[in-house]
Amino acid sequence: MTSELLRVLRPVLLDEAKAEQILKRYWKSRIAIIWTVQHVHTAANERDRALTDTEATELLQLMLTNHDRQEGLKWSDLTSYIEEYKLGRNMNIREIRRFVKLNKLTIRR
């Protein structure tokens, strides 16, 4: 998808208005569901785990490679991968409270 978008935008990359017009036309007949590193960190924290950004990115790539196109991707797939591959480290009590009360993510550095 990225290479297709670049091919379409290449002639107008210096003209922001034209690029925006082309993108709107491009996405008129398409949809994309976006999974981000922040989603991965949230799912990990829900499981009392803290991941690095590298681990979260690798998990996104693993999900992309291994998902069932008929089923798509579900939140439970994300949490299953975290548990199955034993990713990250256990969060401490303070981190868990901060996540639950303030919705602040803990990311392993």
C-alpha cells in the first residue's frame, strides 16, 4: 500500500494541496484499520506487562504477518500474542495503579 501511495503522490509531493486532493480521492474507495504501538502498549499494560517500543513494533509486524485475512485482527489477538510470546516485563504495583487510575501507559525503556 505504501508503494502505491508513493507512486500516486510522487508528481505532487511539493504541492500540499494537490497531494491532499489525491489522498482524498485515493481513500474515497478504500478503508484502513490502523493498529499503533500505543495500542500494543495499552494491551500489554492491561495484562500487567510493559514492553519496549521495539517489542511493540515487532509485535505489530508479527500480527501483520500472521493474521487470518478472513478473521481480521482483534484486540484478543493482540493480548494473546503478548501472553504467548511472554513479551515485556511485569509491571510493578505503582505502574499498575497509574495505568488503572490515570490511564498512563508504562513503557519499558
